[in-house]
Amino acid sequence: MIRYLKQYKFLLFLTILFTAISSLSYVFIAILLQQVMDIVDMGDMDGFIRILLFSLAYFALMGVFMYLQSLFSKKICL
């Protein structure tokens, strides 16, 4: 097993990197929801649209990172 992992160091590094990024992105969701609630409470429609567009882009990027993490982890198992 160790010999196999040494052979695929870069693939292992990418898997760990994208796993860490994906995990940290879940933490940021709480902060994002807090900002949404603050903006809704203030009644700021322009701010709400801005945070909505940011959220859409953020979740799309989060999906890409999760896909890459899954892809690289599957390549290690093959």
C-alpha cells in the first residue's frame, strides 16, 4: 500500500487538497447564511440580489471542487 501511494504522490496531494477545500467550503456556508439573514432583516433588496448572485457562483464553484475531489479519490482507488 505504501509503495502504491508513493507512486501516486501528486494524485494523493490533489485528493487531499480538494478534500480540504470542499470541507472548508461547508464552513463558509454558515457565514453566508448569516449574511443573507442580516440583509433580509434590513430589507436591502440590492444587497439581497448581490448576495444571491454570489451564492449561486459560490455553490457552482463548490460543486466543481467536490467533483474534482471525488474524481481524484476514485482514481487513487483504481
